[in-house]
Amino acid sequence: MKQTLLMAILITLLLKSVSGVARENIEFVPIYGGSFMMGSPENAPDRNDNEKQRFVTITYNYEIMSTEVTQMQWFMVMKNNPSQFKGASDCDNHISISGQELCPNNPVESVSWNDIKEFINKLNQTAHSCIYRLPTEAEWEYAARGGTTSAYSFGDTLFRAKDYSWYSNNSNTETHPVGLKKSNPYGLYDVHGNVWEWVEDTYTTSPLGGNDPTGPASGFARVLRGGSWSSLLQYLRSANRSHGNPSFSSNSVGFRLVRTL
């Protein structure tokens, strides 16, 4: 009984940040199904060959975190903090809990796709009314674009990037608290920069379109989206894609969750 009550409290805290940080509440944003052009046109500047443009329809509604998962949220479930940027010199609200250092509202990083699966499994053991998971690549780009067709959700005017993104020109080579920059049109923060975000799909150079596409059934590498604090601006484009092995981790890689009600 005590353990059940404790986990209920932890789930509640998972959706809240600690006092004194940039945002009081960590929210899930509703995303309504629809159609869009995924990928980038062949004549788009900085385009990569793996950004095949295709028509995609999301046939259902879902909810996605407005920010990337934070170090505090990870700690509340896993009781550790694998992040590199967690010391007193890395943030203004540094804390220590049970011997674990945290920059509580910075994104958790240095987590592999496999690590995230363990986190999600533990979280779902106590989630009675919803199921948490990684977004598919199509869900991620649909939400990240926020209804736009431009290279970035803030348009094609590159000088605006500093208002929406932490990247190589303004990050001071480190992560920053989530939600400090402006959001995209759907209310999502840091979809460009801060940390790369793992998604569910297996990587392929020729992704499919159609209804609710997912990655290929076979394969090994998993998809990364969004760019990071260390990325040049062109890697923050809405269509840009990268990938890594499921066991790969880096101080520039994190994630955000989707939940199905």
C-alpha cells in the first residue's frame, strides 16, 4: 500500500518541475490528426538525401510533451541521473538528492534508446489511465512543424533561430533548462536544438508515407530528430534526420514522450 501511494506521488511529480525553474508545469499538448508533407523538397537548402518528401496522414489524436524530459523527471523514476550537464556550474538551480546531482529542469541526456525503453516500462507500470511511449518519427515531425511548411517551425528567416533554439551559436556548449525559448505554433518547446530526441522508428534512408507510417520492421539503428546544443543551424531543420544504435548515448541526446489516453 505504501509503495503504491509512493509511486502515485512520483507520477504526479513527474509532470511538475521543482520550484525556481523556468516552467512550473510540464504539460502534454494535444495533437489532432491530419495530413502534411513530411520531409523536404529536393531543391531545399541544406537538404540531405534521407529527407524524401512524402504525403503523410496521422489518423488519430495523441498527446506529446511540450518539453523534453528533464533530469528531475528521469530521477523520479530511475533514481539516477546519467546526464553530463548536472553540476553546480551547469545551472543556477543545482540540487543534490540521495547523492545524485541534478540540474532539475535541464533535459536529461546521455541516455540511449535502450535506457529510455527501461524508463518507459517502469513508468507504465504505475500508469493506470494512459500509456507512455516514444513518438513515431511521423508523429514527431507533425508536432514539431506545428502546421508549418517552412524549413523551421519559426519560418525560413534564420536570424529568428536564437529566439527558438539552443544551438552551436548561442548554447555556450551546454544544455539549458527546457522551455526558456519561444514555442512552436503547437506549443512545443525545444523542438529545434537543446538535445537531439530519440523516436521509436528504426532508421531507413527511404522512409514511407501514407497513413500512420512507422519505420521498417527490420533494422538496427533508431532515428534521432531535432538537433542539439552542439548542432549547426541546418541540423535543426524540421525535416533533418539522424540516427544511432539503440545503445548509443551522448550528452547531446535526450527525448520527449507521447501518451495515448
